[in-house]
Amino acid sequence: MTDTIAAIATAVSNAGISIIRVSGSDAVQIVDEIFVTKGGKHILNHVASHTIHYGFIQEQDEMIDEVMVSVMKAPKSYTAEDVVEINCHGGVLVTNKILKTVLAHGARIAEPGEFTKRAFLNGRIDLTKAEAIMDLIEAKSDYALKASENQLQGKIYDEVVKLRKKVIYEIAFIESAIDDPEHISLDGYTERLMQVVDAVLLEIEELIKNAENGKLIKEGIDTVIVGKPNAGKSSLLNRMLGEEKAIVTDIAGTTRDIIQESMKLGGISLNLIDTAGIHETDDVVEKIGVGKAKECIEKADLVVYVVDASVPLDESDQSIIEMLSGKKVIVLLNKSDMETVVYEQLMRDRIAECIGSDMDQCRIVSTSTKEKTGLKEFEEQIRDMFFTGEISFNDEVLITNARQERALVDAKEALCLVKQSLEDEMPEDFYSIDLMNAYASLGSIIGEEVEDDLVQEIFSKFCMGK
Amino acid sequence: MTEDIRDEVDVCVVGAGHAGCEAALACARLGLETVIFTVSVDSIALMPCNPNVGGSSKGHLVRELDALGGEMGKNIDKTFIQSKMLNVSKGPAVHSLRAQADKQNYSREMRKTLENTDHLTIKQAEVCEILADYDEASGQQIMKGVKIYNGGIYKCKAVVLCTGTYLNARCLCGESITYTGPNGLQAATHLTDSLKALGIEMQRFKTGTPARMDKRSIDFSKMEEQFGDERVVPFSFSTDPESVQIDQVSCWLTYTNEKTHEIIRNNLDRSPIYAGIIEGTGPRYCPSIEDKVVKFADKNRHQVFIEPEGLYTNEMYVGGMSSSLPEDVQIQMYRTVPGLEHCKIVRNAYAIEYDCIKPDQLYPSLAFKKFAGLYSGGQFNGSSGYEEAAVQGFVAGVNAARYVQKKEPVVIDRSQGYIGVLIDDLVTKENREPYRMMTSRSEYRLLLRQDNADLRLRKIGYEIGLITQEQYDYVVKKEELIQKEVTRLQNLKIGANKKTQEFLEKHNSASLKTGTYMSELMCRPELSYEILAELDEDRPVLPADVIEQVNINIKYDGYIKRQQKQVEQFKKIENKKIPSDIDYDDIGSLRLEARQKLTKYKPISVGQASRISGVSPADISVLLIYLETYYKNKQ
């Protein structure tokens, strides 16, 4: 039995949609008391897990909002407890009112990070995952929690493990010499240690440099927009950016030259790849060649293929479709405001012709960037793909987290102190102090050193509702 | 059947070696009626192996013990015949005091102290059984008393087991095996069964000792003479330094050679260890000469120290050459060493095997987890060495007394002393061999120096009740003086004037560009507080021990501060106590192995939990978060 907690899970603003998340043993019961279907029935106690329901939140016959309620029962939920999420129309007033109603029915307000803390305590996620989640939240991604699979792994981890090994080898050697001076001598050792320290320092500095880049990039879905010239790619882009008043960061000149813009669409961070070509010539394929386009598509987590639906498909489309094989794709049949000659079924047939049944389920949306139609659906599709895990954040791990970067800097400083001590010809029991500090700092990056304040810090950084 | 009750006391201490003596003295001095049992009153505080006290990191233990109110430091100060501060060419963290003892005198003085301590009774008898009642409510066995060989019962509230190497002991010298304790003393053959019957898990360890030789048969001209220090530093903070400036005897250094090693290699099949006769595990860090030859096959020589066993004996101890090879091989082997060509062996080298416990059955207070009122210390807990034994005996004794007095146990943590490191390692880590204290085992050794043991631990000793008001006041005063002088030096401006520059030049130190502070100058390796007296005419007159601290505190300020930071980190999770009623099966996300280990070890703090092998950092984060919720719900 756990007490039931509730909080607003989305940023409190007059956004289009807000979510109130409720978690705990009584989550379903509490929401059931205030949720009715169109027919006025209380049904939540009887619905299957992982279902979503349309209806109304009402309190003493007063209708508060029209909502969608999703029910996720333990243990297959974010917290591994019963979780109910109320998707309402948003607006500060209404959202708060719903939350208050939930609280009035027996939930208590969650502390910052408490949902994640419960997920952690219930064994749903480990600490590095929790931290990865925090990063994503800080990237202002509302649905980032779904991406908990994307944790710190791979390159950085291996790198840090390797460096730590080098450091601990030296520590162990020094310790053994302190214990057994008769058999292990430190004569001439300081030169060797100096070399090792220099080498490790060099690598740490490289990692710190990466961390600086990583902070700019943050994590997001690498998205490439492709299409023939004049298909409407850049107007789509401008529309998307304009519509959402999204965060647009110009990070040109960073090491990852293929990324130009980062934006938020329906709460999901997208890294738009190779928009430079789109801006300048409106024609990726022509400008940079098929080879480069292929490379971009290869790297992308999501491909948005913009088709001018007012003109027939031609050979260029053919070559684009061939590149889409095996990718997650949303096809936009653009210019739906004009007389269209390319419709959904035709598109599907053409795709099947080109690359077989590989993309039977590919998502196709009719849009008009001019009339601003279909964009909402496009957004829904992306959100849906993300929700269902069809697409997820890019795997390439960069150090995006300020704490990890701090730890690297700490390790670097400690090693500089080791060098200082060696230069000052201090005895081994002095420089081993700073070697140990460097080792511990590196360990905190990969979760090998657990410090109480770290655990507290990770959870305290979560905002309310996470 | 009526019980044959001989006496009713507070605490029974089993064994009168270095652990038992400290345990019994602590209990009696705290006012508890105490009986100490030994198989032979003549073997009280016996030194059956090396004739010295202290040495690298062990010296730290003795000074810490003294700061807390133990006896070993005082006793060696009364009976040493040579003393040396080791590693003075290295940093202050590894300086360590070692003194050669007159073994017989050491034993005699300790016995005298025991005999003249109120509330303490010495009893020569073998304890065969410990008596306990099972308590349904707590699930613990409650201590009732002990039974000696003739059936007599001593009722008591707490028992401290310090049986050393006597339990089911057997000594091995090649093919010759005798069922005795050290030095041919009677072994204790009954207690193990009683302990096993009560559910205590036992294991078998071994250790060894080298031969003793007739001084007259040794040619010292072929050896390097090793003198004691010109100015002797006493072990005890209570000993007047002037009283230890005595005439000292010498030790001697010689080396083994290829010929020695060849003889050993050729006879390895006759060594009980290599022949598989010894089942016990020996200490890796105190290896026999056979082990050294096998392990360091590329070394063509090993150090051999010839040390006197006392002033009134011709026996010399052959340090570094312990062995369990048969007598004939021993003679051949020793006679290859320069200076020992014609040596006559008085006592053979031998290995000894004995029963001890798996120390993971103990809390850091050295109380048995499954018992109320049962404590243990020394080699019985799986350690090796007199000093290691003494500090454990002390802690076990103090906590047994506190148990009787219904007080909270005293636990020294890893950041407070080597004692804390030693006990924490014993009860938290898996020890497969006799545990020997080593400098490297301590993470915070720059703070845990032998020179500041009083500053670190006197206060705890005072709170325990074994340090007098006067001794405590002295340390408080000392602390003040140090602080005051450090502050003064940090604020004392030194101008870049002619006098300063000339002084610096004279001492081969770089000249000043601008004015600085005295403390900055002290940090220069070539300068020190003493040297800088010339530039500091108004300095107050301070005792030598205060000056020593001022020097260290200023010279190594940066390092000390960084280490203090490490300790702060350590304390954060060390101070997170784990409630004794915690059920690890309730914590879903702990891995199975962690759950099992935590249930077995019952760590008292998250810090201790984090040091259990098999408990990962991820498990610790889970535990931390769980405890936070746990305590919040309790409020």
C-alpha cells in the first residue's frame, strides 16, 4: 500500500493540453469518483489497463472539463504503481481545478521528483536512467519520460571505465609500495606516474570539450526533412517553428555540423538535420547530392518526407523513397489546398512498389502549409510514434549533464594537483590523496561512487509532477 | 542437578593475551566486577612471536589505543629496550613508532598491572563452555556465564572471548606435529564445540614464527647494526618523554641469498603448507620465508632482522624468516645467511593452526549479532598481531561494559582511527586470511597520523570514562594552543625586506617579490617552523607536541583540507543509520545478492552497507531513497 500522489505533469501554462498525473494504490478509485463518460457513467474501476477513455471531470454535478483519461495499472506503468493520467484542455485555471478535485478525493500533492523516485524505488529504473530522465526534462521535453531506455551508456561509459582503470592501477601500485617497501620500490616511479597523469588528463580534457558540445545539442530526435524542390519543406519548417513558438537554438558551428536547428513539437524535442540545405536552395538532393542525403537519412531517427501532392510522383520521388527503406517515416502530402493528384493509397502503392512491404504501416498525413491544415495531425503522429516507442532519442551519448561535466572538471583538477605534488617532490602519501579524488570523481560519472547528496540532488532537480 | 557456581560477576574475559588484558582492564576500570581466565598465569601478555610493539600502521593502533585509555602503550614504554620512528624520510602519515620489548619484562609488567587493578580477578582455568539462554522475544541468546574445565560456573552478564591462537591449536615443524598452543603451552580443546553448538561459525587460520638463536653463535660483524633513535618518542601520551631516554640495545640486519632460497625450494615438499598438511589460511602480509621465496621468485635476497628477545636472555629473534620446515632444513637454511653460519637454534621456527570465528558474525561494536552480552576480540576474530588484538580487546571490553551498564556501544569509524578501519574491515569484508593492519587500508591516513591520535580520540576515551579529567583538559588546551598559533602564523606578515631576503638566501630558498605571510613561507619544503624562528622573534614559547602539530597543519594545509573533504563525503552516508528492524525483502529494487548480503551482515549504517562486497552503488542509492521514505513515514 502506498499513498496516492498527484501533480500536474506538464508545464503550467496556457498550453493546448495539460496532464494531471495520479499514482498510487487509490489512483484509479480517486479518478473514478470524479470522471464520468459521456453517458454519465463511472467506469474506471472496471476498465482494462493501458486504455484511454473519453469523458468529463465533474465535481458535485459541476462539469469542470472535457478530458481523456488513461489508466495504467501496476506494475506496467511509469512508477510501477497504478497510474492514471488526465489529459485536459489546459489553461492554468482548469488544470489547477482538476488537480484540486483529485486532491480533495484523497490524493496528496507529489513532491518534486516523487514519481520518478517511486519508479526508482519500485525497481522500474536505475539511477543513471533517473538522471537521463532529468536531462530530458531539462530539455523541456514533456514526453521525455517515455525515453527512459535512453540512458547513459556506450562510449562515454567505456571511456570513463578505461580512465579509471589507469588511475586505480597507479593507486594500487603506490599502496603496495607503502605496505611492502622491502619488495616494491618507488624509485624513479614519479616519472612514470607523471606520464600516466598527463595521458589521462589529455583524455579528460577531450571529454570535457565534448561535454560542452553535448550541452548545446541536448538530447532529441534527429529528424530530417526530405522532398523534391518546391514540395514545401521550408514553409513546413517555418510553419512548425512559427506555430509552436518553439525554442529555436542556432547552434551552427558546433562539431556536429549536420545539426542546424533544435525545436519542440508537441512537447518533443526534434533536432532538425540539414536544414541548411532546405533554407538556402529548397533542394537537398540537388545541392548536396544523393550521397549526402542518404547519409543524413541514415543518421536520422525520423524522416519527414514532404510530397507536393499537386504534381505527379516522378523519378526524384522514386530515388527518395528508395532511401527510406527501414526508416521511421512520416509522409506529408502537402499542398492539399490545391487540386491533388497524389492521394494516400497511391502513395502507399508507390512505396510498396519501390521497397516492398517494408513500410506498409508508414504514416501519411495530408497537409497544407498554406492553409495550416493537417499540422496538428502531423504533430499527433510524431507524438504517437514517440509514445509507442516507435521512435526514440538518438543513441549517441554526449555528456549533457552539468553534474557529469562538473565531475570531469573535478577529476581534471585533482590530477593537476597530483602533478603539482610530483613537481614539489612530495612523498607518495600526498599525491595519492588527489589520485583517489580523481578516481572518485570519474566514478561518480558512471554511478560507481554513490554519494548521498548525489542521490538527493538527482531527485530534487525534478520538477513537480515527474 | 544443582549448578556448581563459583562466583557471580559482571564480565568474564576468556584469555589473557594482548586482547584479553585490554578487555579486562577496561571493564574493571569502568567499575565492573571482572574475571580474566587464562590457561597459564605465567603467559599473561605473552609475546610468542616478534619481540616488538608497533611498526608501520601498528604503531598508530597503539597510540590510538593509548589515547582512548588502553594499556599497551604504557606497558611498552616501561619495558622497551630500543625504539625507532620508522619512515621519517616519508610524509607524516606513514611515520610509525616501533619499539623492541624485553618480552619477559613486558609480560611481567602487564601482569603486575592486572594484579593491582580493582574489581579484577585473575583465574587460571580453561573455559570450556559459554552458557546462554535463548530469548524468544529478541531471538537472541542471552549470556549467563561460563563453565570451566572442572565444571565450576562463573555467572556473569557479559562474556568477552579473546582466545588468541589457543583453540584446538596445533604446531607444525616439518613432519613434527604437536597439539599445543604457542610456545608449547596447553591448547584449549573444549570451547570450540560449545561455540559451534551455540551456532557460531568457526574457521581455521594459521600463522607462524621464526627460530630463536643463541646470541653467542651469531657473527654480528657480518651484519649491519640498527640503532634506536637518539631521541625516543614514547608510545603513551601520558608517559613523560624524559623517562624514556634510556640506553638502548641494537638490532642487526642481514640478508638471505640464492643459496638459502635453493635449500628452501629443494625442501618445499617437506613444508606442511606446501605438502597440504596445514588446512588453515596464513597471512599474506606476514609470509613465511617459504612463501616469500615462492612468491617473489625473482628476488635474490630478503631482509633478515636479528632482534634481542630481552635484556636477560641470549635468545635472538630472526625476523623475516618464519618457517614451518623441519628442523634439519631450518638449520641448513639459516646457516646460509651471513652471520648465521654457525648459529645454534634455541627454539625452532614453527607454524601454528587454530580455530577462530568468521568475524562477519559481529557488529562493529564487536558484539555477536545473535547474542546479547557476547563480545570478542583479537586473533579469535581472525586478525593477526599483538596491536590488532589489543585494540579489539579494548573495544570489545568497553562495549561489554557498556552493555552491562545499558549504554549505547562505542564505535570508532574509519575516519576517526585505524582502529575503526581494522574493525570495520573485519566485520564488513570477507577475510580469508589473518587480518593484518596496514597503512594502505586506511583511506584517510593523512588525518589519521600517529602524532595526532590524542587529538582525535582523547575525547572519546574521556566519554567512555577511561581518560581522566586532567588528561582530557590537557588535550583541550593543546588544541587551543595549536589553533591560536596557526592563526597567528597565517596572519603574520613578512615583508620582502633585506633581513628576509638574506635569511632566505642563507636557507637556499627563493627570494620574495612582495610581502607574504609566515604560513606561506612555512609551506616551502626547505623551511619549517623551527628554521623560521629567526624571522619570528615574538613567537610564544610552546611545548614540542604543539609545535609539531602547528608545523604539520600549516605545511600540509591543502592536502589536509582535501582529505577532510573526503571525510565529509564519507560521513554523510556513514551517519545514515539503518534501523535494526529493516526488512530488505521489502525493497523491491534491491538485487537478490544485495538483499541476501545485507540481511546477513546487518550493517548499522549505509556507509557500512556500501562496503559489503556484492552490494553495488546502485543498491546503495536504492537503500538511501528507501530510508528517506522510511524515516519520513516514521515521523
